Amino acid sequence: MHLTLGDRILKVNHAGEHGAVHIYAGQLLLARFTAPAACAGLAGKQAHETRHRAIFAAELTRRAVPRCRSYWLCAMGGYFLGICTGLLGAQAIAATTVAVERVVLVHLQQQLQTLQGQDSAATVSIESILAEEQAHHDDAAAQLKPDQLWPRLLDPLVAGATSAVIWLGMRF
């Protein structure tokens, strides 16, 4: 089966959204104890990510394209990241969201530029999630307190891991 660039991008985005759903699941599991005030916001973000995953799944189904090989790896990695950062509390949770969404937003903008005029269905799918991804970033960034350890420590680790997962997903 020959996959177009749009197909590959949609597969990676679908797997990434699956990972995001699981990040929030892991965070929610522990935030009940470490950051109860964050739970409602986390549940709302998880619902958005679940909807985003469904958008990409529907487009993959329409194209008869199988999901990415990294789909379950993204889930396991996301859940592990969510558990770890949920254990560390509200600032770690917010720092994680900022780092992940910053990388994702840059990636989505690059995808839109690449696909412009080539794959309108993929472009529409990507554009349909952009505003919510930006809102996740902005909401989490507003929660960060200056001079906290977790944002400085987690940002390069989480951003690097997110970039690596995207890079690997596009190659497999």
C-alpha cells in the first residue's frame, strides 16, 4: 500500500492524540490526590483530545489507511508521562501540557504549510483541532508560577520526547 504524505501525517496525528488522551488519563488518576483543583480542566482537555483522535480516526477510515504502528506505544508512553507528572502536582501537570502543546502546535503549523494545496481533507482535519490545542497550551501556561522547578526541569525533557515521538512516527 502506497501512503501519501497526508496519510502518514494523519496516522502520526491520530497516534499522538491517542497518547494525549492517555497523558490526561494518567494525570487525572493522580491529580485527585496531588492537584484536585486541576481535575475538571484535565477532564475537559482529555475530552478534546478524545474528539481530536476521533477526527483523525474517521479520516484514516475514509482513506482505508491503518493506524500508525506507534499507536499503542504513544498510549503507554503518554500514560507513563501522565502518571509521573500527575504525581508531581499541578505545576508539573501544567508544565507538561505547555511543553507538549508547544511542540504539537509548531508541528501542526508545519503540516498545514506542507499540505496546503495537496490534501484538503487532511488540512481540514488538522485545522479543526488547532484552536483547542492552542487553548490547552495557553490555559496551562497561565497556571505556571514564575521560578518553579518543574517547568524548567520538565520542559526540555517533555518537548524533546514529544519531538522524538513525532519524528519516529513519520518514519514508520
